[in-house]
Amino acid sequence: MQSQLNLNDEDVNRIRAQFQTLDKNGDGILTVSEMRQTLNAAGKDYTLKDVQKMVKKADKNGDGRVVWEEFLELMAEQMQKIRGGEDVKYVEGKETTGEEYEKAMQAFKLFDKNGDGMIDLNELKEAMKELNLEQDPEKVEELLKGLDENGDGVIDYVEFGRLLGI
């Protein structure tokens, strides 16, 4: 399926990390409830109807749930739109061009050293040092806490996107 969707291993791993973040109980199925809980925890109050629309778009077999393959296909479509330069809605419903998104992802990757789709405290400290920015460990920890809107101890791509204004 991966080759049919024109994705490389890095793309698939990033998408898998997103899926696992949404899949709260780890059963390999995203429900409306799980998606709404995760999205709301990220600081945005999505209505039930909003989340149902998201699930409906991804749910190819119409069972009201999204399995990994459906999520991968949806995300692959979004990535192809980005690479094609189309405007696509992203973080907080703001539109961004493919070029803007790619620049944001390049910046994210500078910080996300292990490529798991999350920036932890050690990665943030390392990146700040490499970029000759803040070196004080306490201040870097405060920075992480300030950016970590859902309180999970890491900065995900959505939180990083908000920092960049996308």
C-alpha cells in the first residue's frame, strides 16, 4: 500500500505516530470519541459534528471508525496535495501552501532528532544549543512547558505549527 500511495518510510512513520497519538486505547481503530478527546486536549474545542465530518472523510468502508489503512490513505492524499503546491487546511483550520508546510516540517525536523513526530526536552535542549539559542536548562524546560499545550511533556507537530503561525 505504501508504494501505491507514493510515500517514503519517513512519511509513513510520521503518519503512524500521528495515528498512535489519536488512538488512545491502542486498538488500531480511531473512533469519533478518541479523535475529539485528542483534538480537544490539544487546545481546540471541536464540536461532535466537526469530528464526525473528519471521521466520515477518512472512513472508506462506512463503519463509523477509522483504521490505520484508512488514516494512511487520507494523510497520503493530504501530503500529495502539499507536494503539488495546493493550499490545504492544517493546524487550527488555517490554510498554508505546500512550500510553507515543507519549511515548517524542515524546522520541526531540526528539533525532532529521533524522528518520532514529537520534540522532547532533550531534543529541544540539543536543538537550542545547535542553533546558539537559549542554553539555560530551566528556561528551555519552561519553553517546552509553554509550547506543550496538552501537557503530555512533548511538543507535537500541531503545537509546533501554532508556534510558527500555521
